[in-house]
Amino acid sequence: MRAANSEYLLAALRNIIKAKGLTYKELSDRLGVPLSTFKRHLYSPNITLEKLLDYCHEVGTTLEELQKLAIKLQHDNDSFFSHTQDEIFYQFPQLYDFYRELRHLRQQDSYEFMRKKYGLNKSSTYAYLRALEMLGLVKLAEDNKIQLVGPFYYRFSENSKLSLKYKTILKEQALDNPDCVRMGFSRMYLKEDQLEELNKLLAKEILKYHSENMQDNATDKDLLRNVLLFVTQHQPLAFSDGIGSLPHSFLQDIKTAIAQCEEAGA
């Protein structure tokens, strides 16, 4: 059985507590632990094994049962950014822009590529990468080799702040273009004659569906749609004002923000 990481072990424990109808206050009283401390432990990836076993015993479960549930949760959610990752990237958008570009690189020496492309000094380059390592998204080796962690593509969760920001930026890019035609793709290589063919194909399919629905009396008012196809010149979609040098306090700011997320129930 592969091991689940601590984030999902704690998520599994919280799920078990909820499923059994227990409250954090009730458990903290029984354990003789301040409520604020107990809540912090339930979201802290640094929780000790001894403490985790104590909490398992108190809620009537075993570490093996917890591990099984944690692995299922991890499998179901591995392709999503965690709440903490989403929140940190939202607070530090230049870090997300750095990460997005890093994932698309195929060069062996992505460290030097990013450093030279953005004119970063070694300190800032390291700070970006160390922050991503703290978020569990990369692993760093002594020779500046970078190993990406997790799936090739991450998805946004339903209530992701990043997802909302992404949609807002994409919408602004499309609507601000006076000659736009709308379509939900980006970074597509398309010639003008191909775009014209797409227009024809889309018009044909829409008219076909419209006729079929008319014949089937599928004419409820809420089915009426306006359909617009927009194609715009691709622009790099950046979440920040640019990847640049970082203040000396950056890593400490990241540590503080992660701790706040965990304490708040990230």
C-alpha cells in the first residue's frame, strides 16, 4: 500500500470526525487539549505520528483505516491544487506565473533558463523554487536540477480563487479586443482559411441542432442561446505584473501565509 501524504491523512481524520457526528470541542475536551491547538493539529502537515495515533484512538479508528481513506482522497484529488496551494498562488501571483512557465519547459536546465529569461539573480531564482518546494510542487537537488512533482496538468477546484481570476483575465482579453471572435481555447495555431472553415462548420452544426430541437418541441424559453465565436491573437496570460526579483522577505512571507492557511483550515 502506498503511503498517503500528511495533508490527506488529516483530511481523512476530519472526514471521520464529521461522519461520526463528533465536534472538535468535544474531542479537545476529552483529550485535554485547547480547542485552538486541536484545530491547528488537524491541519498541520507537521503533526507527529504519536499525536496522530492519539487522535485516531480518540475517534475510534486505526491508522490503517485512516491510511485507506487518505489514499482514496489523494487519488480523487491529486490533479487539483490544494486549498493552500491555490491560496498561496492567489496571494503571490508572480509565483504562479513562474510555476506555470516552469511546467511547460522541456529544457534540461530550466533553472538557468528561467534565471536568464527574466534577469533574476540566484537568490530570487532560488526563492521562487524553494517556495514551490514548500508547496510540494517541485523537488530541488544540490546541482540546481528541478524535479516537478504531481500530474502534468493541475486543475482548479470548484471554489478556486485562481480559477475565478483566470476566467476574469481571459474574458477581459477577449472583450477588450475590437475584432474578436469567441472560442474557448488558447495557444492554438490557426490559419485564416481554417478559421473560415471553423465558422462554416459551427454555423452548420448550430443550425442542425436548432432544427432538431424545433422538431422535438424542445423550445423552452431557458433553452434560447446567443452563440458567438471569438478568435483573438494569443496573448500570454499572466496573473501578475511579471516575474521579477523578489524581496528578501519573500520566503518568510510564504511560510507565514502557508501557516495561516493551515491554521484557518486550509
